[in-house]
Amino acid sequence: MQRILLLCVFVVCVLLCACGTQEVSLSKGRFSFPVAHNFIGAAKELPQKTSINNLIVSLAYVPEESSLRMNDVKNDGKSVDFVYSLNRLPVMVSYTHLNKKRSFLLGFGLGCGRYFYGRFIAGGNKKHIEWGGYFDLGFGFDSGSYEYSYYESSGFFSTGGEGYIHRGDSTYSDESIFHFVWTLGGYVSYYHGAFGVTYAPSLYAPWNRFDLPVYAMNDGDYDYSFWFPKVLSQYVGISFWLTDHWKISGGATFLTPIYFNSIVVLANTSISFWF
């Protein structure tokens, strides 16, 4: 048995030597991202046993050159100089379908604009208050650039027994990188008559774990998996029902890293049609 284990260890070592190694360490990142589309509810009591639809056009005004410095980003135990920049003047168009049974709400939604998403909603709706949670999953195309160090070595057998070791620094930049987006959020509204007040916090992942392209010396192109930092989004706003079908809303969204070391404040407005 001991001989078999020693043989297995030897074989593994030979394979490692033959295959070589590739290591990447990210040192700096600059990525743009779309503003999350908050779900803020109906802000009024919906009839019992009802099915209702909503079309909404929303606009978030982003101050010029707004960015979030993410001081909590680590790579291989070292801090990464990482900054998110926000896309300006994002317009979102979305559709939501809600079903109410007693006081319980279930629904789904779809949205498009600077990114595309699908949404699942669950919550409650009563005479003067509503509450709930939602989950979004989508994708977008945004710009990104990063700097990294790499280390690569060949296997002993891959170059006639000589092998090689390369170390270096490099950069990568692209104006349209495909990436996944997800949001886990909640909302609570108090309303009386046509007026409503809403608070909607969410944990927003504008870039999820992503395989970043890396270019090295001899081994060509390969991908480096990186976990992107999350953003805390908090919306506070008011709404007013113009008629039984039309509602306008306005407020502010506060974007911060989860450690609150920087902040960006956005202005939000929307108009929606319910049918």
C-alpha cells in the first residue's frame, strides 16, 4: 500500500512538471457599471385576488465622473487599487406582473436599458403599508481595464527538458465586456391616499465572478477568475398616484461599498402605467 501511495505521488509530481504553472495577481482595476433598477412596489393597497401589470420608464441622473473606491478588495492577500465608475443618464424600461391573494404578493418582472434582467418578487400588501423582497439576475456590456502581474513556467518535458520561467506585468482594456449582474433587495412603503413613501435597500453585484482575459508570454491567452466587490444601494423616495392607472415617483439612491468608505448620491424619477 505504501509503495502505491509513493507511486501516485511520483506520478502527480511528474504531471505537474510536465504541465507547468500559471499564476496571476491583479493589482489595479477600473470598471464601469449600470445603476441598479430598484423595485419600489405599488405604494397603494391593491384589491384582493387581483392580477395587475405595470409598465415603467425610469431615469437615474448620475453626477459627472461619479465613482466608488472599493478599499475592501483583496487579491492573493494584497489590496487591489479598485474603482467602480457609474454609467451616466441610464434609462430603464421594465414590465412587472403581480398577483395578490389575501395580503400576499407574488410576481415577476423584466427590464432593459444599460443592462438586461429578470426579476422574482414576493411580499405583502395591506391598507397603508406594503413590504417585500426581490431578486434580479441579468447581464450587461460595460468597459473595464486592469493591471496584473503574471508568473508562468513550462513543464520539464515540454521544451526538451529545458523548461522556462517568465514573470511580468501587463494590462488589459476593453470598452464592451460581457458580465453578469445580480441584485438581492427589499422594499417597504407607507402610503395614505395618493401619496406614498418608500425605502428600498439592496445588495448589488454589478459584476459577478468573472473570468478575466489574461495575456502572458509563452502560454498564450487564458482566463483569470476574480470575485468582484458588491455595492450597497439604498433608495428613499416618494410617489403620487395621478389617476387609478398612472403613478409618478421621485427620490434619491445612495450607493456605497459595504464598508461605507465612499458614497455616490443619484437622483431618481419614474412614471408608470398600471393595468
